[in-house]
Amino acid sequence: MASAGSAPATLDNREAVVQAATLARVHVSARWFYWIAALSLVNSAVVIFGGQFHFVVGLGVTSVVDAVAKQLGSAGIVLDLIINSVVAGVFCLFGYCASKSQKWAFLVGMALYALDGLLLLMAQDYLSVAFHAYALYCIYRGLAAQAAAQA
């Protein structure tokens, strides 16, 4: 038989498990921003070196920068690297801040990624648009977990 003193310990253990699961969900969702940044840079490197593929999780805005830079020649390559590195850095910042459960990072990052999805929709890259929607859903799950933890 359990003693009366074990009930609060069990409740504390459950709360700790729920808190750990919530924190894990926030971290998993926040990592999406790192993947977006990294694969956008990979996509840019592929364009610079003349490759013919791209990752659908990458950013459409970096693809636009890549296309313009390609027309500018060697000076365009330098600008491409600088601009796309700044864009990727911003998404890494979102990932870092979101992993620290900062709501603004989720919201602003999701808004910018949704706008990027609209850019891809205008370009009729439907596979990338669909993947953007999936990634936004995954990121939203972290935001929802973070909000639930604070409630």
C-alpha cells in the first residue's frame, strides 16, 4: 500500500515528465529553423556550382537571390553568398530563440516562412509550397506546446 506522503511525489513526477515532453517538443520544432537555414545555403551552393537540384525545405527568397546573382557573374556570387548568409543567419536566430521558448521567434519566423511560401506559390513550385505548409505545421506544434506550458 502506498503511503499518503507519496501522492505529492507522484504528482511532481508527472509534472516533470509533462514539462520535459513540452520542452522536447519546443526544441524539435525550433530545429526546423536551423534546417531551413542550412538547406537554403546548400541550395545556393548548388546553384553557384551549376547543380540541377534543390531541397524543398529551403527558402524561395534565396532562390530569387541565386537567380539574380547568377546573371551578375562573379560579383553576383559574392553578393549571393553575403545576402543568403544573412537570411540564413536570421533563421538560425529564430531557431536559437525559439529553442529558448521565446514566442516572438516562433511567430516572426513562421510569418516570414509563410510569406516565403507565398513567393513559391507565385513561382508555381507546388512541391515546395506543400513542404512549407508541413514545416509550418511542425513549427506551430512547438509554439502550441510552449504556449500550453506557460498557461
